[in-house]
Amino acid sequence: MPRSRSRTASDRRIAAERGGQRGEALAALFLRAKLYRIRDRRFRTPVGEIDLVAEKGGTVVFVEVKTRGRHRDEAGALGAVNRSRIARAAQHWLARHPAESGKDFRFDVIFLAPRRWPRHLINAFPAF
């Protein structure tokens, strides 16, 4: 029996991973254009991953990047942000970088959609 032309779960996961990497690279470029310094990308911890860690004006910014196929899906994407996971991962980052623990920090979200400028939601949710 010939294989189906539809994508397997593994193929979809790989495509989503590649799309996420492209989105994170675009978000990093966008932040650099806004004079942010990228401190870390795809910071992995036992409790989760932070897409981007940036800094501007002495504030450390933990950035979640959400890529969607349509601009209208933005509200749903914000609801899908696992805030507690990101906050726990941020605690790991701060523990690994003790010199940064005295700085202010915040959590931002960058939304990406085809044929749209990235939308940067500053201070998207409260810290710890």
C-alpha cells in the first residue's frame, strides 16, 4: 500500500520547529532594530524554554515569540502563552546569570503573522 501524501506527525513537528526558528530569528532582528541587545536565544531549562532574552536600558526582557498564520489569531496566541512556564524558565536564567539579578526585568511577547509587521507587546504579563 503506498504511503499517504499527507504529512506525518513527525513532518508537521519538524516544519513547526523550522517555522519557529525563522520566527525567532525575525523577532531577534526586529528587536535589534529597536536597539535591544540579544543576550540569549532558545534558552532551555528543565522547566521550559525562553525564545529570546534581550536587554535594553538596563532591563532584562524575556521574550516569547508567537507565529501565527493569520493576524486575527493574535488574541488566541496570547492566551496560549504559558506564563508560569516562562516565569520559571526566567528564574533559571537569572540563577545562571547572578550579575543580572539586580536589574529590572519584564516579559514581552512578539506576534508574527504573514505580510504584517511584527507586533511587540511590551510587559505582556506580570513577573512572578
